[in-house]
Amino acid sequence: MRPINLILFSCIIIGSLSSCKNKQVASADKNPSTASALTEKERLDFEVLFFDAEKEKLLGNFSQAQTKFQQAIRIDPRAAAAHFELSQVYLQTGNKDLAEISGKNAVRFDEKNKWYKLALADIYARNDKYAEVVPLMESLHKKEPNNEDYLYGLGAALVQTGKFDEAAKVYNKLEALVGINEELILQKKNLYMRLGKTDKAIAEINRLMAAFPEEVGYRGFLAEIYEATNQPEKALAEYNEILRLDPENPNVRFSLAEYYRSQGDKEKSYQELKKAFANPESSLELKMQVLSSYFEITAQYPELKYQAMELCRELVAAHPEEPQGHAVYGDFLLREDKLNEAREQYMLVLAADKSRYNVWNQILLIDSELKNYQSMFDLSKEAIELFPYQPSLFLYNGIAAMQLKQYDKAIESLKGGADVTIGNSALSSQFYASMGDSYNSMTKFRESNDAYEKALKYDAANTYVLNNYAYYLSLRKENLPRAKELSEKCNELQPGNASFQDTYAWILFQMNDLENASIWIDKAIENGGIRSGTIMEHKGDILIKQGKTTDALDFWNRAKELGGTSDKLEQKISQKKYSE
């Protein structure tokens, strides 16, 4: 059974010309020159240029082809074949206006060549000049009145120019040639509806139903007409008749869902959708369209999220082998932060089709969020083999390796990603930032510094780099003025960030500027640092240096409770003094 209530046949001239039943390609004459007024030398020069141009065109060297065709035309301005070929070159290079001029010249100098006329009609259509297409198709039809393709093209052009009555007459002629078929009947139905001739539109559908009585779904087109003309009872009667004649009709439920929606009965509309989704025979394409709509509207209407999820479950149950169903279900789950469930759906997609890069990316993103670093490493490695020029995959792999403390592998992957990153400074900066972190963990401090500096060359405003680089310099008490400069800039770019304020405070501490270190650590605490063991420990470090032992111990003990502190904290508490 064919789907009902789908977008109907729409014939546009480009499609008509490119899908002719008698597929032939317009080509230049064997003798491309008019030759009559040319000397022998001119004729030979013309032919050399023409065939050289053809060769360049075939090789895709359109600029060279254009030049040579133009030179050939200067020798023989009336050479229709050269004008035609030049028009096709212009099309290839996107110059539709010049293509039109050359196409008109080809027809002017060889009016009998039908291929030149078809090509010109195509150019006119590309330029939205459908009124110019009409006389061309009429002339072709006059020469070959039984050529269906010319009638299709003519009818399409008339539709595009709003001449619906004339288009209907053309489709009647076409029907006389090819017999009753769905395409033509539906096209005529659409034309009559545009003309306000509802009775004629109904008559056309009745003719279609009489010709193909086994296709009960055609009643859906009658229902469409009744809905469009504000006759909902008649529309519902047609849908019910379809169900009576064909209870398992796979797609009538979609039509009923839309019908009830238009009548304001949201619950009945949803129930019909559920029935459609549960039917494995109903259109998968329509189901995906419905879910796409849900994805958009549930952001505004959260109460519909339950419906969307339920429809997704029906979809994957009805089409367990279809990867796109699992993909869209995964998208819904991911948006609701149901990471494990989303990952499960995405993995089912890859089990059926590993060519979906976006799905790989989603799984790796989820693994990163869930801290599934071993899986993230293994899957990104596999994905890189499939998509060796996708930089993000190298970044996932490198970060996973860092988390697994496999720093050599991290460096290798990060370098590979940097090599394939072209034109994306922010991403390049990220690669070198991660290299800086890895080298630092390997105690290769010179390489770490070089990587951070390179990261800043790509993106001087990368706050991640500014902060980490500054912090690691301060920990090593290395080049503290540079560390201070970096941290200052970081806090200027992103004020109010507790971690960045803590870094600046720590650098000032290392520079023995305790007064300002105290000011900045307090800022960090005010902006959420009270929940950070590291920041609370640093506050204690500053206080002990200021001689405020009791207060320092209080902050160190609070840091101990929070965790995430240095391995010297216990020693500091027990000895009541600062220890590096």
C-alpha cells in the first residue's frame, strides 16, 4: 500500500529535463564549426581549439576550457556547438548568466538542434525564468507531439508561471499518451485546487480510484480535499472507510493523527501516532519526520517529552534493525541527560552502521562525561582508523590516554590531531594545551612550556592554558613574573572564576606578596572556593605565613574534610607549619 497524505508530485522543469525517459546527453555536432566561410587554416585552428577545450572540460579544467572555447568562437562566431559547450562550462563554474547568453547563441545558430533547446530550457529554469522555458518546450512538443518528456517539461513550466488552466490541459494531453497514473492525477488535482475547482479535483481522485480500486489509500486524497475545504466530517468518513477496507493500512494513522490535531483533539491525535509508530509496515520516513518535530517543540513544551520518549520506544521496537531509529532515540535521551541509556542506543547504531561519524562523536562525548576513559580511548582509536582526518577524535584519544596516565600515547595522539587540524586556531590551541599538560605530568618541563606557548600563539585568550601554564610555573617557582602575567590576563578575561583567582593568589604567595595573596584567595572563597579543598588549603598556607596559626589550622582542617588537597596537608596540620 502506498503512503497517503504525503507531499504530492511536484514537477519542476529541472527535474523533468534531467529524468527524461529517453535519456540522451546533449552533445556537440561531429563537425563543430559552420566552416562555410572559413579558410582551411581557420577551420583547422578552430577544430584544434575546440577539441582541446573539450579535453580540458572532461578533465575538469574549466578555466582552460572556457578560454579555448572563447578563442574558437572568435574564429567562428556562428559555431553553435562551441556556444553550447561554453554554456555548459559556465554552468560548471556557477556563472548562470553567461551560461544563458551562450545557450541562447547555440539555439540561435542551430535552431533545429533539440538538445540545445533542452539545455537552454534547463538554464532558464536554473535562473527562475520559467516564462522563457514555455516557448522552448512548446516548439519541441510541436516537432514531437508524442514525446512525453516535452509535455512533462511544458506542464511544469506552466505551473511555475501560474498558468494552471493551461498546465491542466497539457497534463490531459499527457494522460492521453501515457494513460491514467497517480503522478498526473495528483498534479491535476493540485492545479484544480489552486483554481478553486474543488469538484474537478474530486472528480480526478474518483477517476484514480476507479482505475485502481485495490488502492484504498487513494481515499486519503479525497480526505485531504475535504479537510482543505473545511468539511471535516467527510474527511473523517474517508479515513474510517480506509480502515474498514484495510484495517492494517500502515499510514492512515498518520493522517488521522493530523486530522485530530487540526480539530484540537490532542489526545486522539497522539493515540493515532502511537498506533502508527507501533506498526512496522508504516513509513519509517514519516516517523522520523514526526520525531524531528517533537525534538523541536519539546524544548518549548516540556510536557510533551513523555510522548516523544514513548514514540521513540515504539519506533525502535517496530524497527529494531534500523540504525536511524536508535540514533534519534539516543538524541532524545542525551538531551535529557540520560547518558547511559543514550550511549546504549548509539552503540546499537554503530553495530549496524559504523560510518556515522556523528554517532561516534556522541558516544565519545558521553564516555568523557561518565569518565569511562578506557572505553573512550579504545573507541576513539577505532574511530580514528575510520575517520583519520577528524581532529576531535585525536583529542578524545589524547585526553583519555592522559586520564589513564599513558602520557606517551597521549602525546602521540595529540600531535596527530594537531597535524590534521587546519584553519581552526581554537582547536589547535586545545591540542597544544593538552600536550603541555601531558609533558608537565611527565616532568618534561621545557617541552611543557613550549607546548603552552604554542597554544597561546594559536589562541592568546585561551583561559585554560593561561591558568594551567601559570599554575605549573608557580608550583616549580619558575619564571614567576611570567606566571603572574599569564594569571592576570586569565582573570581579566574571566573574572569571578574561583579556580583562576586561586591560581593568582598562589602565584602572589610564591612571590611572598602575602597581603595581595590574601585578598585574592578571599575572592576565590567568595566565588565558590569554600567547597574546594585545594583553595581552603591555600588559604591556610597564606594564614600560616602571616603568623595566624589558629586560623590556618582551621582552614587546613576544613580542607581535609573536603578532600582534593596536597599530600603535605597532614604534615602541615601535625607540625602546625607550612611544608612544601
